[in-house]
Amino acid sequence: MERVKDNYINGCLIGLLLPFVGFVGFYQWKFSLFSVQEFLSLLVQQKSILSSMISVSLLINGALLTLFFQREKDKIAKGIFFTTCIYALVALACKWLL
């Protein structure tokens, strides 16, 4: 991780991509008995699963946010924080509006 250049764009990219790793991990952890197509239709039917999935995925961003702040890569950490806030707003919107 020392090779990652300390800038906001890298932080935003990391912050946008890592929750997808969390999505896949959540699917494998809780819903691996379902096919991907069945799982996606279940997400459409039960919006609470989607907000839970986003919330669990944000834990990865939180862990990396802490790691980059400790390594004094503040610009990357701020980019991750920005995207985490956007994902959190999406999670709240899914929970309250859908």
C-alpha cells in the first residue's frame, strides 16, 4: 500500500470499488445458496437486504479509512471518506424511501 500515490482521486476510486468486494463477501456469507439471478430478484423484493448489504460493505471502507489515516495518507483517506458518505446516503435512501 506504500506505492499508492496520496491523492483524492485514488481515495475515491478505492472508496468506490471496495464496497463491491463487500457486496460479494456479503452474498457469499449469507446468500451463497441462491444463484446470482435469484439473489438480485430477492434484493428487488426486499429492500432491507440491500441497505444491510451496503452497511456491511461500508465496514471495509471504514477499516481502510483508519489504515490510511494511520499511515498519514490523508488525501486518500479523505477520498475514501467522501465516497463512504455517498454510500451511506444511498443506504439511508434505500432504507427510508424504497
